[in-house]
Amino acid sequence: MSTILVTGGAGYIGSHACKALAAAGHEPVTYDNLSRGHPEAVRWGPLETGDLLDRSRLDAVLRRYRPRAVMHFAAFAYVGESVRDPGLYWRNNVGGSLTLLEAMHAAGMERLVFSSTCAVYGEPPAMPITESMPLAPVNPYGVTKRVVEQMISDCAHAHGLRAIALRYFNAAGADPEGETGEHHEPETHLLPLVLEAIRDPSRPVTVFGRDYPTPDGSCVRDYIHVTDLARAHVLALDALEGGTGFAACNLGTGRGHSVLEVIEAARRVTGKPPAVRDGERRPGDPPRLVADTGSARERLGWRPEYPAVDDMIAHAWAWLNRQA
Ligand code: UDP
């Protein structure tokens, strides 16, 4: 059993990762400032409340637990907010990650799994997206993730850090056993908003554009079950044991679903039609983002266990109804 420090372990993907770590026999120690995370989501190991920018607190936690590796989720992740307030994103995402890397180096720690995003690609030249495509993010959120990847890569060269950045496509769903799930405030993601629109017809979901060059005119995304993401992090830890240097892996299913297909799937799974209205395109939304998943398969031995969007919806729906 190894102790793993999980920054952002009180958040959506971080809490699922803690569950996956515990199931694999590790002890997850959550380090979270609770600015956006939820203490009740920390159920599989201790919670150490602290900010990534607080170096002395971070040092004290590293000294206390002597973790074998870090899984680094803690970050702000709203594209729109990052456009309005880029300083917040640079300070928290980049400054926080730099502090973490320095603290890890000082403590002699050399294993890191980093929570990255397909937003590092911006509007890629071809589909599906491979890891070798140009990194050209189109918003400050994606820029901060790209910059942190570069910092990690530099540290791998300079002092032997071993690291894997996992570039998520569209995280969706909830723990199939109902022990944790999604809870963003405010919620901006499609799937939870569709489910809210089913529960409360006075809050219709808006389709952001129906005039894209896609089969039904709405945007296509690669939705990936959060439990599959969590499992990929544990496999990445295993891969770090034998590996060196820095690598990046896409995490998606390799299949795209349009906004209208997600809405139809939600109707099918819940038996109720969501209230829907049409809206303008959301600035910065590329028409289609789908992962090439070959690298995650080969490097991590990872394959999604819940590739069907219907399962993501069913698990998210069960979670939502449990919160009521
Ligand atoms: N979307 C939408 N209405 C919403 C939220 C999202 O039509 O209220 C669309 C959005 O344009 C994108 C897809 O759903 O094509 C997924 O958006 P989300 O914000 O969930 O994730 P993103 O792709 O931005 O990471």
C-alpha cells in the first residue's frame, strides 16, 4: 500500500480518483482548500485542508505523510471565468502547480500524475486528436494547463521527475455505486444541465448553436465516464513505477456525441424529455472534439469500462436524485 497525495481530492474527478486509489489498496490523502471542493466528498482517506500556494503548509503535509506520488487535480476549470479573470487562473493553476513542483522536488518526490485537458489543443487541425498535434489553446484555462504541462516536462528533464499528464475530454457521469458525483457551483456542463432541465422544466437547457458543420448541426464532444478517468489515474501511477520522463495521454472513448444526441439519450434513460431551447453559439466552442485513444491503451493498458453515454447519464441521474 502506498500513500498518494491527491490535490483537489474534494472535487468531482479527484473524489472519484480517491475511491479508485482506495480500491487499488492505496491510501489517498486529500489536500484541498475547499474553495470549490466539498468536504463530504472526501471519504476514502484523510482530508488536509490547505492551499497549494501555501508552501509551508504543503511542506508540512508532505513531511507528515511522505507520499509516494502526487495526483494533482486542484485547479480552476471554468473557461468563461478564465476569460473574464485570467489572473485568478494564472495564480491558482500555474502558481499553485509551481509551488507543488518545488515542494515535491525539495521533499525528494519524483512521481506525478497531472490532471490536464483536451483544451490544450484549442481547435486542432484534424480528428481524432493525437497527443502529437500542436498545443494551441484558445482560452486562458487551456493556456494554464499547457503551461503547467511544460513546467512538469522541464522538471522531468532537470531533475528526474516522472510524470504523466492525462488530457481529459468531456468528463461525465458519477460513481456507479452512488458514493460520489458531480457538484459544481455554478454548473456549466451539458450533461448535468440536461438532467436539471428534466427535474425542473422551469430551467430549460440551452443548445449552444445548431449551425455547426456536424451531422445535426450541434457540437460533438467525446464524453468519458468519470470512473474510467479515475481508473486511468491509478494505471498511470503504475506506469510511473517503470517509466521515466514526461508523457501525455488523451482520455476519451474515441466516439463523439452531439449535444442533441446527449439530450435524446437523457430522455431515453430517464423516460422524461428535458426542457430545451435554442441559443447562440458559445464563443470558443470548436464544432467537434474527439480523442485518439491509442496512447492511453498502449502506455497505460487502459480501456473505458463504461463507454456508453447512456451509462454516464444513468449514473449521473441516480446521483442527482440521491442529492434531492
Ligand atoms: N453545451 C450546450 N449547452 C449548455 C452547456 C454546454 O449546448 O448549457 C454544449 C457546448 O457548446 C459543448 C458541449 O455542450 O459543445 C459540452 O460542453 P461542456 O460545457 O459540458 O464541456 P466543454 O466541451 O466546454 O468542456
